[in-house]
Amino acid sequence: MPGDIETRADCETLVRAFYSRALTDPVIGFIFTDVAHLDLEAHVPVIASFWATMLLDERSYGGGAFAAHARLNAKVELRSGHFERWLVLWRATVDELFAGERAELAKAHAERVARAFFERLQGQRGPALLTPENTLPVTRHGGA
């Protein structure tokens, strides 16, 4: 059984593993590759700092995550399904690599952040249209 998230290196391992899935995901991968043009090597230390701050009380993250998501949302509407897919990938990555109190906290905190960001973005755009028919396209990118 895997151990819990204990160090900043664990946070970086988690973030890298998550992005290895997210960047090629047929539902949300295009957001990272085609819209955000994510520079993974620049992004990983920042996001690892976010998680180290949240999970290890490291206090190395400077804040400002919502603004980046608002800029993305201005380019492509970030819908509830995008956030849910992000959470599915995040939970799967956490569960694959770690088990314990901090691993559970990582999943719970991700859900709070996703919900808060989605609600704030909806507030900027008006009422959400969350219905079962509100589906997301599946895309192919990154080669194949």
C-alpha cells in the first residue's frame, strides 16, 4: 500500500503524474495544450508549491490561481464537465500514488477549489446551465 504525501517532492511527483494524464486527456487536454499552451516545466514548481502549502503548511505558494483560470475562461468556456473531469483525473492520480490523511485532504481540497472556481466563473458569466444534456466534446491532440 502506498504511503501518504509527506514532502514537497511527493507534491511534485503527484503534480507531474496528474499532468501526464491531463495533458493527453480527450476531454480537458486541449485546455492545457491548445488554449493555455502550458509550459509544464515552469508550471510544475508553482503547482507543487500550491499543494505543499495546502498539505504540508510549507507557505511557498504566492496565490493568484483564480486569475489564471479566469483568463482561460475568457478564451474557452470552462464548464462543469471540465472541472469534474479534472477532479476524476486528480482523484485517480492521488489514489494511485498515495494513501493517508494528506492524500484524502488533497482530494477534498481539490473538490473545494474546483467548486469555488466554477462558481466564481459562473458569477462572472451569469447563471449556470447545469443539465444532463450539458455535455463536453472529446478531442484528439498531442500526436496520434
